[in-house]
Amino acid sequence: MTTRYLRLTAGATVALALLVSACSDDSGTADSAPAEQSTAPSAAATTAAAGMATPAQADIVDAAVAAGDFTTLIAAVRAAGLEETLRGEGPFTVFAPTDEAFAALPPGTVETLLEDPTGDLATILTYHVVPGAVPAAAVSGLDGQSVATVEGGSFTVNVADDGAVSLTDGAGNNGAVVTTDIETTNGVIHVIDGVLLPPDITL
């Protein structure tokens, strides 16, 4: 097991405690989000396309491969040495950028990141992973709250009046959640239309 795997496991333990606390606070305190903001995302965001249906025994990696819209993400995960982790027991929640999301980055960005896969690339990838299986209904209840990631940083959840969910990363960029609750044997995948960045990484 590499140092990065050890870091991932330790980070997951701490982040899970923070996430559970956030969910508990949201449902049981006066500071919780208003009822109209605690509903699941809009139908357009929550409908998992038939092409994304996966076998009951698919883990996060196999489910992403079967979906067919995450070839860049899967290639990056494998290059960074994180495939074994994302096939592990988990559970994990992955906010997965599509191929189009990666293609929207400045030209040459992905190629540059792949030149040092255990550096910024691994940091960016683990920033998209939250420990625990967090369904869309729980995410929708975190409006305005920060969610701790396995990388160690956090992003902010935003819920619009119509229930649409977006995420604001550490660099101030927003990514919309476009498909939710792709269930796997070791967690859940939510699809986003942008690549999230920790505050200390600029592309």
C-alpha cells in the first residue's frame, strides 16, 4: 500500500466524521436548510439515463466504465494509482466529471496532469471523492454547507429554488450535478459537468 493510499484512508475517516456531523446538524438544528431546499434535485438532474444502468455487482470503477462517458476520468484514476482504492470496500461517493467536463479544461491540461499522475492529478481526483455513500436526498439537504473530501479540502453545496444542485470548489468554480444516484456495490456516483479544483491548484 502506497503512502497515497494510507493518506486516502486516513482522510476518509476524518472526512466521514465531518460529513456525518454536517448531515446530523442539517436535520436536527434550527440552522438547517429550509424545507423547500431539502428536496431532491430536479427531475432533469436526477434521472439516470438507461445507458447508465449497471449490473448489481459493479463497483465504482466498473460502473463508470459501463456508463461510457468517463473515459478520461477512468484513465486518470488508473494513471494516478487510485483504481484499487475505488474498487475497495468503501463506501465512497464520487462526483464524477464527464469527458466533456475534462475537454472543457484549457488545451493540454489533461496531458500535463498525466505527466505527473501522483501529483496534482491525484490531488484533483481525490477532491472529487467523499467518504460514505451519500445519496442525492442527503446532498440536497446540505445547501450552503461545506463537504469534506478525501483529499482533505472541501467544496460547498448549493441548492437552487427548483432543487437543482451545484458545487463550488476551492477555486470558486461551479459545477452542476446533472445525474444522481448511480448505485454501485461500494458507493454511489453523482455526475457533474465540471472539474472541481482544490484552492491550491490552478490550471
